[in-house]
Amino acid sequence: MSDTSENVDVRWHQHAVSRVEREKKHGHQGCVIWFTGLSGCGKSTLANLVDHTLHARGLQSFVLDGDNVRFGLNASPSLLKERHGEDFAKRFGLGFSSLDREENIRRIGAVAELFAQAGLITLTAFISPYRSDRDGIRARLSKGDFVEVFVKAPLEVCERRDPKGLYKKARAGELKNFTGIDDPYEEPENPELVVDSALHSAEELAEIVSDWLEKAGKIPKK
Amino acid sequence: MSDTSENVDVRWHQHAVSRVEREKKHGHQGCVIWFTGLSGCGKSTLANLVDHTLHARGLQSFVLDGDNVRFGLNASPSLLKERHGEDFAKRFGLGFSSLDREENIRRIGAVAELFAQAGLITLTAFISPYRSDRDGIRARLSKGDFVEVFVKAPLEVCERRDPKGLYKKARAGELKNFTGIDDPYEEPENPELVVDSALHSAEELAEIVSDWLEKAGKIPKK
């Protein structure tokens, strides 16, 4: 038994599949396409539409947005409380304070990085209003892996759309620290791409993004 | 301008690629293969070896282990301090307290869930010593999505291997709350699979796991 174990031990070595091997199989590189902009600017719709286009073209992609992180990875204190108790929920649950928002984006950046390592084109759709948070993720990733897409739209257009009724709540004082109302949105200074969602349909924007990805060599030509 | 925006607004609707569509493209379902066991039992080696096998068979898989979460998603306070400051690091950085370990596994579970939603066979390799933490992840996932693999090995075998020198440090009192030494490992009660790493080589174990996945219908037959 002792001998067997020792012989077995010798053979315990790492044999990880490299990112390059995964990308070779996929026929394209992994990367993070980071959509940023005001609530209601159309980030999530656009990310999902681009994802759909990439998927239809046989590429490997995935969207991270509020829909799939807010009940899990970045759950609120009230969501965590039942299963994990009050102390846990208070410490790790995310609200809307400045620190909490910073951690919200940091976790998403770290997860997007993992998806990129898995060789996926990872589309993230979060307001991510602070320049330092976005730049922090850019700094962590390898050169070229972070594609910042500023989805531009005037506040009044976003507020008129108000797809989730959040602006209404923020104006009524029911939501505090709401970006564009009582918390700043810091526009990207050197984004890879700026698209204007007040001037184009979602389909047009998705095509603009796909074309950019093709020209930048992030995805194969059609 | 106002009219244009309103016309544009009508076309803003979600068009997400479903998990089923992703899985159809991959030719297999996404799931989480959760390897659990003592430090040095061979979880990470085994997960990487299975990943390699799946990758070679053209399947979509990825490994989450200490190597790729400890410097990002679940960074320690000291790693977070430089970029995010002391208050942030203290609140969100993860150490080895009971709450911190719970959050460590919770975040990993949430990320594994996202990878499964992306249609990947997601292999996780963490000690994950507490039954309640593992069961919490099982409870969150859809039925059949959580495959718990207990990588069994006697403590003395793991301690003799001690690939990272951690047992030595724990015995010397330099590491506190070390699983198997001064913190308990709670064996799974009903794992999908138990493999004994003191009796088999890593290659043999990887074959056992692959065979199980094939029989369970998680991956196509060779």
C-alpha cells in the first residue's frame, strides 16, 4: 500500500489545457467585450444581440449581465440572508454604496477574465459608471483582451425609455445613488468603440459591433 | 429626433441565446463536476486530466481551481489592498475564517453555475470541506447539473505527498484552520462518485470519471 501510493505519487502532475489550445479549437480568441453606459442605453439588448450573431456563426460566446449575476455571484444582502445568515449577508451581500459597486464590477471583471481564459468571447453589460473600475479590469487583462464599448445615449432618451422603471423610482427618491440622477457616469476616455443607441436600432448597433470585431481580428471573417 | 428615438425604442427587446441552443451546438449538456477532498488528494490534477480528455474529444469544458480564482475572484485581503484600499480589502478579501470559506465556495459555485449555463462541462477542484456549502450549490443548480466527486485519500497519504508544503506549515502552526489538521473535512454523504486516489493513478481516475460521465449521459459515447 505504501509502495503503491509512492508509485502513484510520481505520476501526479498537472496537465492543463492551455488557453491557446482552447482558442485553436474555437477558431477565434477569447476576449472581453465590455459594454458600458447609462441604465436604459441598451447595453444588455445589444450584448445579447451580438451574442446571438456570434452563436449563429458558430463562435463561442456568452453574456454576463444583471440577469445572471444579480441572483448568484453578486446577490444582495437580502437574498443572501436566508441561506447564509445575517452576518454573512451584511459582509458579502452587495448594495449600492461606493465600495459595493466597486466590488460588483471587480467580481464581474474577474469572472469575465475566466470566461476569456476558457476561450469565449465574453460580453458584459453593466452600467459600470466609474472609470477607475473599468480601467482596473483593462489593466488586469492581457493587451487586446479588453474591448470597451461605450453605448452612448442622452440621459433624456434613457429616462424616457426607462425599461425597468428605475429612473421613475430614482426621481421619486426611492432609489439612491442612481447613475445619471444622483451619481455620476464617467464616460470612457479611450474606448475601443463608441456606438450611439439614440441614432441606431439594436440590429444596426449589433452589426456595427460585429463589423468592428471582424476588422480587429477578434472573430473570423464571414 | 424624438420620433426616431421612439421608433428605435420599440425594437429594443431581449434576444438571448438559450442554454439549450448552446448545448445543441456543443453536442452535450453543461454541468458542474465538483471534485472535493483533502489538500493533496489530487483533485486539481484529476480535474485537469479529465478536462484534457474532454477537450481532446471535442467537448467544451473548463477547470476552476485555486490557480485561476485565488488571484482574481477570491483574492485575499493583501492582494486587494494595493488597488482597492484597506477598507475594501478588509470587507471583500477572503481569508480562512469560517465566513470567508463559506463565501469562497459560494462565489465559486455561482461562477460554476454561469459556466454550466454557457453549456460547458465545468470541473471545480476545491477542498470544499463543509457539507452545507456543497449542498447549497447542489440546491441552487437544476437537477442533474451537480455531480459531486469525492476524491478519497487517507490523510497520511495526502500529508506524505504534501505537494505545496501546506501540511508541514499547518503542523508547524504557521497555517491555522487547515482542513484535516485543525479543521474538519466533512465527507459527502451521497456523492455521485467516489474515487480513491491512494489506489489508482491520476490517469486511471480520469478514465473512471470519463466512463461515469459517459454512462450518466453527460457526454456522448466515444
